[in-house]
Amino acid sequence: MRKKWIMCLALLLCVCCLCSAASAAGGSAAQQAEQAFCKIAGCKTGELLAQEDWMSAGNSGSDWMAFVFAVNGVPEKYGSYLSALETYVTQQYARQGCLDTVLATEYHRIALSVLALGGDPTAFGTDGNGKSVDLVADGVWNFKAGVSKQGLNGLVYALITLDAKGYAVPTDAKIDRQWILNQILALQNEDGGFGFMPGRSDVDMTAMTLTALAPYKELYMEQIESALRFLSVQQGDDGQYLGFGEPNAESAAQVILALSSLGIDPAQDERYRKNGVTLPEALDAFRLEDGTYCHIQGDPSDPMATEQALMALTALNRLRSGGSRLYDFTNYVAPIVEKSNSHPLKAVILTAAGVVVLAAVTTAVITGIRRKKHAITDQ
């Protein structure tokens, strides 16, 4: 009997070790990238998120970078960033009564980032009257322009945000989950794909849509399979995906994220193996020695390519270790948020001039960044 118990314990230990190893793989990749960006920014490891000039809270690139570090448990200044992000939301509401009048995805991105950092997006910051801001409500059913105003992108991330923690939609709301699902599915093209532009399928938007539909795969398997066939057909003989005519890291990353969300290991599914090259191997071709990723091969380190690649790897590692989907925060344990006595970072309000300044600073530090129009960037 004692031998059986020892064998069971040994087996359990092996399983735990395998799961931990899979989880650590994603975490170590994110930590290596964080260290590389710290060197570029000229700051100590673990303090990147406290660098106001580099990581402006409320900026798309900064928010997603904070997100990917947090979900991988990379030691960072999450308290500083969360405080700066809350200040940004409060100042935007005080200035114009909302975050954005057209881009609903700004609400979705910040809500997801707040969840990753351990905050509550349903009570985050205050409006001009001192009332708590509900980013989920304001970015979905209360969004004045309507989440479809932004096109498929707004619908997809509205659904992802709602399902991130199973948020309930009020019964008297003008839209609900089913309405959003119906709108999304109505935009599927004859080739099975989805597109940022109506009638024109593209790889990235198809992958993002599949990520949003993942919790509903049993209900819409026919539509999902059609989109999966589109992604398989679009993959090149070298395993890569084209974006604006060039093989790029972001497209491969989005497909890996979508497949992992659907419970499909892209390294094992023959539909995504071309001439012996798997999709994860195709993504690895864009990885640089310092652990960051480039947009296209031969380019320097690219923050956008890096954050999307890390999100894909995190999703894949979770699938392999039996974990939850990347955007599922139901049982999520947030990283430890440090208590700081320092003043919160100044929020950067991205006016048109502010965007120009931020772009100039980024270009001066990291030359050659190729700005690809991805729906995930809110551009």
C-alpha cells in the first residue's frame, strides 16, 4: 500500500512539474524580453513600468506590454502603472466625459489591462462628478457611438471584455452578448475569413475573431471551422503569414493565440504545418537574441511584435499545461502589486500633439520600427 502511495505522489509531482515548466516557459520568455527593454530604456530590471517616458499609461503599446508582463508574473512596478492608468482614466473623463467617442477598444484594452494587474475595471477612476467609472459598461452597452461604430474590431473586443470575467449585461441594455455574437457572425465572408474592412478577409482579424468566439465554439463550430480553413489556406509554404505583402511576427502570433484559445495546439495540427515547419517555429524566426521580436525579419526589436508574440506563447503554454485561456480572468491570480510611497506617475493625455511626441521619442530610441495596422492597436 505504501508503495502505491509513493508511486501516486511521484506521478502527481511529475504532473505538477510539467505544468510548472510549461508555465515557466512563457514567464521566462516574458522576463527575458522585459530585461531587454530595460536595457534599451536605461533602467533597472523590474522598473520598466515606472518609466513615464517609455511606458505611458493609457497608450496602446504600454498597456498591452503591462498586460503581458502581468499575466506571466514578471516582477515589475505594477502598482505604479495601475496608479498611472487610473489617473489617466480620471483625467480623460474630467476633460471630455469619456475615454474616446469612436474607439470602444480603448475601454476594452484598459479594462483587460486592469484585470491583468489585479484591479477592478468596473470601478476604476472617477468621472467629472466624482463617480466611479465602469469601463466594462461604458465600453460595451453604454458606449454612446455603439461598439459596431468601430467595425468588427469593436465588436470582437467587446465580447472578449464581457467574457473576461463573465460580466453580466443588464436586462434593459440595448445590446447583449447574443446581439454582439450575431453582429460578428454576420460579418463572416464567403471564404470563411473576417476582415477589418467589410468584405475583405485578413489573417489578423480572422484570428482575433476566433479568439473572441472560443468560449462559444460548441455553438458555432461550423463558422469556426470555416475560419480555421481560411487560416490554413492563407499560411505560406514556409509556415509564415503575410501582412501587407510581408511575412511578419504579429500575424503568426495572432493565429497561435486563436488556435490555443480554441484548444488547438498549432504545433500538432497538420493544417498549420507547411513543408515540415510548424506555426510556433515560424514565429520563432522573428525572435532576436535578446528575447524580443522584430516585425519582419531583418528589422530591429519591435515592442508591438514582442508583446503579441509573448501573448501567443503565453496562450500556448496555458493550453499545454491545462490552464485557462489568455483572456479568461475567472480564477486569475494577479501578480503582487508593490506599495509605493512615491507620487503616482503623471498621466499622459494622448492628444494629437502628444501622439506625435510619443512617436518621435519611440523612433529615436528604437529605430526602424515598422508600424503595421493591427486591429489590436486601436489604430
